[in-house]
Amino acid sequence: MFKLLLLIAIIWGVYYFFIKKKPLPNKESDVMVECEKCHTFISSREAIIKDGKYYCSKKCAGAKE
């Protein structure tokens, strides 16, 4: 009985540490978006959002078209 429990524990350990897939990183954090004014690409985390549009800087966000 002890050997069976030990075998199950070893199989579980191998699965847990080597086979189990790691969670994928949040893909949204690496999305590149285009500035509405100058058309430069910038990370969505660093972009300035104004009226639902992405801008690369305060200068572009405040600029009138």
C-alpha cells in the first residue's frame, strides 16, 4: 500500500512540476496601438486615452486636427 501511495505521489510531482502548463501572461499588456495624430505605435499601457482614442503624448492628445 505504501508503494502505491509513493508511486502516485511521484507521478503527481512529475506532472505538477514539469508537465503542468504555466498560465499565459496577460496579452493585453503588450498590445501596440497607433497614435491617432502622428500614427506612431506605442504600448497600450503607456498610451494616453482621450475620447476613446489612443495618443502617444500629451502634445498629440491636445493637438487639434
